Amino acid sequence: MDENAPNSSTAGNGDKLPLRWALILTISTAVGIGTGLVGGLVAGVGLGFLCAGFLHTVLPGDKR
């Protein structure tokens, strides 16, 4: 096996979570938990997924 091959499971390889994904995960999780506390688990998970999908569509993508 090539030792220079990229390995995503290697800890500390310098890869960082892009800001776009950090925002999507943070906001959709907060919305899902908030809704889940008020409306129940199914509503919270559903709205969290909808929020994540919306943010994935609206936020600008990676320029690479």
C-alpha cells in the first residue's frame, strides 16, 4: 500500500470541515432540536432535514 495515498480515516491529516458544512450542520441541528422539543421527534428530525436541504441549496458552494 502506498504510504502517500490519501486516507480520510487518518486523524490529524489537516483536513478541516468547510465553513459551509459547519453552518449547515449547526443551524439545521439547532432548528431540529428546537422543533423537536416543541413538536416531537418526528417533526424535529423532519424540519432539521428540510432546513439542511434548504441551506445546502442556498449557501454558496466550494470554488474548487
